[in-house]
Amino acid sequence: MADQEVYRGLKGVTVDVTEASFIDGEAGKLLYRGYNIHDLAEHSTFEETTYLLWHGKLPTRRELEHFDSQLRVSRTLPPEILEIIRLIKSAHPMDVLRTAVSALAAFDPDVNDNSFEANIRKGIRLTAQFPTIVAAHARIREGKEPVPPNPNLGHAANFLYMLHGKEPDEVSARALDVDLILHAEHGSNASAFSVRVTASTLADMHAAIVAGIGTLKGPLHGGAAEAVMAMVKEIGKPENAEAYVKKALAEGKRIMGFGHRVYKTEDPRARHLRKLAKEMGERMGQPEWYQILTKVEEAMAPLREKGIYVNVDFYSGSVYYLLGIPEDLFVPIFAMSRISGWVTQVLEQWKDNVIIRPLLKYVGPMDLPYVPIDQRVEAA
Ligand SMILES: CC(C)(COP(=O)(O)OP(=O)(O)OC[C@H]1O[C@@H](n2cnc3c(N)ncnc32)[C@H](O)[C@@H]1OP(=O)(O)O)[C@@H](O)C(=O)NCCC(=O)NCCS
């Protein structure tokens, strides 16, 4: 056992095969089920992309209409869940989401049915209910009543409607829709991996999704978009950006929204978010956020030779901000999208399950004598 190799953080370890997404970190390429993320961002919707991820093929018009109508009728929360949200309204939105999803298991007729069909039904309900939970909590904590879902609106538009109490314009709804497509699935990232670990014990869909939400909460995974927006506000004006970046780098700090474990060139998802950040800023009469971001990107150019480029989070924070979304909802919005990938990976794990149970190399003392309690010496 002494020569046991240790791969801390499972860096570079391939744990299984997948048909869900392909990532080429050197070329900056991302495919969902074989389809390029650029085509999906330009032509698809979150609903269609979710169907693609779960079923492995693009839906026909009839299949998509059926899937979409199931999502629309599944948005309403049981009143007990709204009661729970009211009871814990001062908690972080990710904690509220985690608790509400855990409680939803008690109301789900399929909770103990792990068949493919039941998992699709549960996936639809959870995907439909995530935005309702996030929006209801955001309003309740402000002393407002939740806005019931509007079945005439698409998934992204309905979330903005439930959050703000008024229908969004088409450009805003499409901006969020594209953002949800871009964040839907990304291989064996930390939250998807914990979803798989939980599923691999043959626990249920809700247990696996709760594990994913818990893992996504951490700032090293879901929290970078929020940190980018905080940085942009601190920078304040485009002309301050270069000095800010130089000072931060000289102090050995990291600039949030740059660098990626897998991408060593520009994250392909950033292209679409950059465009949206620019368009949204101009439309809203707030071009300064985009201007600051581009100045930061220019100041970071020397780090490209180390493979440090913008990642998906660099421009997404400003898009959310311009959509009037409070900063602590940025991570729950990531969850509203990634539920699609989490369900995909539960389905994939259960197609050919093996319990995920790696090893730890023991480096502690060996064979110590057991000392009776009255002979143990208190530390000074
Ligand atoms: C995402 C991240 C954790 C990837 O880390 P990683 O693959 O383990 O890369 P490393 O931490 O080994 O970094 C490699 C080098 O690039 C530098 N670097 C990495 N990210 C950097 C950043 N955001 N700003 C400045 N320098 C950075 C490191 O300091 C290191 O430099 P060195 O070789 O001179 O020591 C890292 O890039 C990071 O912390 N980024 C900021 C947070 C963020 O945006 N997260 C969202 C990811 S989608």
C-alpha cells in the first residue's frame, strides 16, 4: 500500500464514460450530445436542450410541445413548500432551494420509483419547480407575495415574470434562455460528480439533486459570477480597470471569471455571454459594466500565455445584473440550469450503475496502544 498513488482533487482522473457532453479544453469546444454549444445557444431553447440531454436526440415538434407542456403544468409548488420557504426566508437562497427540493420528495408520487420513465417525470417536475422556488423566496423575503407561474410563458420568461411580477420583454427572456442553455451540462464538474456519487448508491433522484445543490453552493464552483460583479462594482469606471488588475496580480490575487480547470483557451460559452452583456448594457442605458469588463479582459491579456482566459462566469454576472436579478440569486440561477445536466447524469449513472467508492491513502500513526481514560494526560 505504501506505493499507492494519490490523485488529489481527482485532477486528471477519468472516472467513467459519458454521452452527455464533450469538452475539448485545448480547442475551446463544447458539445451536448454531439451538438455544438454555439448552435444550441443560437437556435435552441432551454426546454429543447433539456430534452436533448435527457433523451439523447433533438425532439420533433410534437415531442417538444408535449415536453414543454409538461414543464408548464408542473411549475406550481405544493402550499406546504411555500410554507417552508416562509419559515426559512432569511436563509441564503441556495439553502432555501436545497431545503425545498428535499421537502418536495415527500410530495412526489414517484419518489421511490427509479425507473427511466419515473426519473423523467421527476426531472420535469424538479426542473419546472426550481424557478418557482427561487422566485417565491426572493419575493417572500422582501415582504411580497409570490407570483403564481404563468403557463403562457416559456421557462426563462416565466422565471423573470415570477421574480419581478411583470412579463419580461423578448430580449430579456431570450438572454436568460441562452444563459440557461450555456450552463446546462458540463461533464464531471464537482456538483455533477456528487450527484453521481449519491445516485450510485441507488438513493433516489431527489437525494442526488439535493447533493448537487449543496455542492454547487461553494464559491469555487457556482459563486464566481457573483464575485465578478462585486469586482466590477469595486472598479467603478473603465479607466480604473487596468490599474486594478495590475495591483491585484502584483499582490498575488486571482481575477474572478478567468482561468478554468479544463479550458486552456477561451471558454466557448463566454462568447455568447459577452455578446449578451454588450447588447443588454446598451439597451438598458448602462454600457459601463460591459466597458469595465472589456478593460479587465484587455488587462488580463498577458496571462493568455499561461492559458488563462475568460470563463463562463466573467460576463454572466453582468447579464443577470442587467436583468434586475439580485446578486445572491446568481448561484440559484446556475442551479436552475444545471438541474438539466444533473438529471442527465443520474439517468446515465443508472443505465449501468457502479457504486462510486474511491480510496484514501492512510498517512496517520499505526498500532497505537489503547490508553485507559484515567491514564490520559490533559493537554496543557
Ligand atoms: C478556475 C480555477 C480554480 C482553475 O484552477 P487550476 O486549473 O487549478 O489552475 P491553477 O490554480 O493551477 O492556476 C495556474 C496558474 O494560473 C494562475 N491563475 C489561474 N487562475 C487565475 C486567475 N483567475 N487570475 C490570475 N491568475 C490565475 C495561477 O495563479 C497559476 O499561476 P502560476 O502557475 O504562476 O502559479 C482558477 O483559474 C481560478 O481560481 N479562477 C478564478 C475563479 C473562477 O473564475 N472560477 C470559475 C471557474 S468556471
